[in-house]
Amino acid sequence: MFGRSTPAERQAAANLLSEVAHSGALTNPGRMSDDDINRQTAAARQLNEAAGGDTDRIAAAIAEVREAAVAAETSR
């Protein structure tokens, strides 16, 4: 399943996706606080740094984390 991204990139992607999910950005973006936005920005910056700014690696890390989350959810 994994292989296109590093563990650090996947961890950073997981942190970003978690921040997005918990902030309400997907369900009610108008209610996001400045703190929510700052945490998402910091998580995105962490992912960008982990991937060395390579957008292909960023996309791969996000895709791999998403695939793992879907696999975990469907195995329940």
C-alpha cells in the first residue's frame, strides 16, 4: 500500500487531514476559528517541509493516508 511517500510525509499528511476534519472545514467552513485556520496552515506547512515542497510527494502522502483510513474503516 505504501511506497510513494516517506513515513514523515504520511505522518504530516495525517496531521493535516485530522486538522481539516476536526475543524469543520468540510462541513461548515464559515464557522472555522482563527485557531482552526492557524492549525491547518501549520499542518500544511509541516507536510510541505516533509515533502521538500514536492507537490507529487505531497499528493502521494495524502492519497496513501486516505487509502489507509478507508481500508481501516471498511475492515471494521
